[in-house]
Amino acid sequence: MYKYLKTLLAATLISGCLMLNAATAAEPVDINNATAQEIALALTGVGSSKAAAIVAYREQHGAFQHIDELVNVKGIGLTTIEKNRAVILVSADNRE
């Protein structure tokens, strides 16, 4: 009986962790079209003020041509970009 409960508990914990990872996996976000709220929700380490700075930079300087241009936004560094590289999109219709 003890072995069965131990196995059941382990399986429950593993499935819970898998569901948590699936629930917290961010959807890709196009930094050339997304709102500040969408950016803040999608990117790890980017709150509402940094997301607003990304949108303000985009409005002042035009569309991002490459993800790495985000380093030009105050408060966004290479570490933030690397953490989020898999979910950041730059729409093709905005590239030259």
C-alpha cells in the first residue's frame, strides 16, 4: 500500500509540474505590433514600464528590424533578450 501511494504521489507531482510549465509558457509576441500590455505578459523580466518603453521606442524610431535592437531601449539588456529570444518576433512586413 505504501509503495502504491508513493508512486501515485510522484505521478501527481510530475503531472502538476508539467501542467504548470504548459500554463506559464509564453506565447510569441511581435514587438512591432504588440501593445505594452501584451509585451509585459509575454516577456520574462519585462513589466509594464519596460514594455511601455519598448512601445515608445518603436513609435519614436520606427519598427524593430532585429530582436537585438531591443538593447537600445532603456532597461532592456542582453540578459533580458536572451531569456526571451524564443518568444520575441519581429514581423517580416516591417523589415527592409
